[in-house]
Amino acid sequence: MSYDFDEGVTIIVGPNASGKTNLLEALLVVSRGGSYRVRDADLIAFNKPWARLDARTDDAARTIKLVRDPRPEKTYEIDGKVLKRLSMGHMIPAVLFEPNHLLLLGGSPDRRREYLDDLLSQTVVGYGTLLRAYRRTLAQRNRLLKGQHVVRDELFPWNIRLSELGARMVRARMNLVEQIGQLIGGLYGELSGASTPVAIRYGAAADPDQYESHMLHQLEMRLHDDMARGFTSFGPHREDFTVLFSGRPAQEVASRGEVRTAVLALKVAELQLLEEKRERQPILLLDDVFSELDASRRRALTSHMRSYQTFITTTDADVASSQFVQHSTVVRTA
């Protein structure tokens, strides 16, 4: 199956289970190397040995191959050059917006950490490598904590490494939150027409300049509790950010509509920061989000996405196409 897409807005329409989200997912895999829904192995159809995606952009031909046997493997080929992993420079900047993102401010902190880490991986050289190193080190420390005979001296080198990586992550996250903070108030005002002061705050557990030594101290001090729990209780994997309305957490004082507008502001900030840092326009992928937004918020989002190549999935083409009049192409999956 193959598709040709125009530069503007493409509306992918079809009934549920007709493959709309699969097409959007393929665009994300081609752009950034991975799915937002499943592991790599699950991208291969059941009982099939391999999967392959081919795409051509303005500047390169791209192929992604996934193999199930003799062992799971994923390779990338960009203009004939084979890669095992996509570096930031090889990624096509892309912003995904799907219904679960509307729960960003009130749901699990994992979602908010993922929002920051995903954007940093696309805008800061080496952050993806840093994040993977932190997760590997954290997993190793947690394995040792679950052992029957935990030796403090055996944990100490992992504590040092985890603290060093964690401090670098926190400084990067705090820098990003500061940049988002310069945008979110104005964007919220534009999207809502309200004058409510909106800000964002990262909840670092220590001063960023002293984070490494503080984290090392906390890992040592909390050892017995961590052994009892079987996991590491301190570090950037436990931290969070908060969006504030007039200085108070949004989830405590904002209405459902205000929270959704704040999430829209975060996604538009993501678009703008990606474009600024990568010096190219990102693509925008909207997975059935229009049906989750009322008319005023659809119009507000549309006003910020007209200049981007955008892909929208929907069961009702009229809901999306009415926002763009003659500036969209409709692709039907069934």
C-alpha cells in the first residue's frame, strides 16, 4: 500500500479499525524511528517474519526494516546508508497529538516526563543517548536492590553514575521548561482569549547546580528504604512539572476546558520550539483529536497549524475539513 501526500493538510478518514491510526503511526516511525503505541516487535504483523516501511521526503529516501527472527532487529537506511539507530540529525521533527495527551496535566507524571524527554530528544544533541544511559543505569541499580544480598559497596559505583546522569537530565529539563514558560502564557491567551496568568514550573528535588552531590547523598541515605521497596525512590525519574493558573496548579483550579486549552498551548509550544531548534518545520500528526475538542478549540488549534504539513485522522471528514475549507486533501482508508 502506498500514499502520496501534499504539503498542506491531509485528512485521513475512515471508520474505526480501518487503519487510520496505523497510517499515522507509520508516518511517526518513518520520522522518528519508533511507535507511540507499541514496541518494535508489535509493529510486525502476527505470524509474519518482518515488516518494512519506505518513504521519500524532500531530502532523502528512507527505509525502515524490522525482523522478528532469528532475533528482533530494526535497521534504518537513509539514502543508502544503513543505521542501527536514528540520531537527532537523522530524525524528521514531528509533533504528535492524540487523545491521551488531553490528560497530560491531570494524569500520571510519566506522561509529563515523557513530554519533556521526547521534546529534548528532538532538540538537544545527545539527550536521547543520555536518557537511554540513565534508564539502563537505573534498571541495573533496581536489579541489585531486588537481590537477596545487597552490598552497599556494590551499589556505590551505580549511585555515582546515576547521579551524574541524573544531574545532566535535570538541567536539560529545567532549561526546556524555562523556554516553554516564555511561550505558554502568550499562547494560552491567544488560544482562549482570556487574560489568566499561566506559567509552568519544574519540580526539581534539588538545586540544579548541586543536583549531582545531592542525589548521591539521597541514594546513600535511602538505601534501606529502597531495598525494602525494590526500586530507586529519588531522581529525575520521579520528578514532575506543573502548569499554574494564577500561581496555583491547573488541576486544582482550572475547568476541564481551561486544562484542555493549556494542553493545546503546550503542543503549540512544542511545535514552535522544534521549528526554532531544528531550523525546519516539523510535521504535525493529530490522531482523532478534533473529535475530542469543541468548535472554539478546533478553530484555535487550526489557526496555529496552517503553515505546517499536517495529518489528521478522523471518522468524520466534515469535522476536520470544515476548519480548512479548500486547503486540505482527503485520504480514505476504507
